[in-house]
Amino acid sequence: MPEQRPADRWPKGTGNPASSALEHAGFSTLEDLTRLTEKELLAMHGIGPKAIGVLKAALADRGLALREPDSST
């Protein structure tokens, strides 16, 4: 079986730059992203508002969400 490319592991519409950024940061599943806040994702080079929207929608479809920011930050 051929190795999956980063863009094949993420929801359609995520985009190659965002997919590559997630892979290089060590994330391989949507569930992995539940450890991050939106601000942390946006800080990654290659991830912008469009990718955030696609990822949040895909998480919501699975009953998941990004981590809420700590109230102390």
C-alpha cells in the first residue's frame, strides 16, 4: 500500500500548506488537534483562517473541538 501524502490525511479543503504544517508538527489525525487551541494552530506557518474553518467543521462532525484557551492566558 502506498504511503499516504499529508493532504490525503486531512479533510478536503485543508490545503497542502496546512496539511504539511500539521504533519511536520507531528499531528496525524483530527483527534490529535483537540490538544490545541485555535490560536496555537494559527501560529503554525501554513495554517490560516480557511484551514481553521475546515478543521473545526471536520472536528464538529465527529463531536470534537479544539481545546478552549485557558482562562489564565
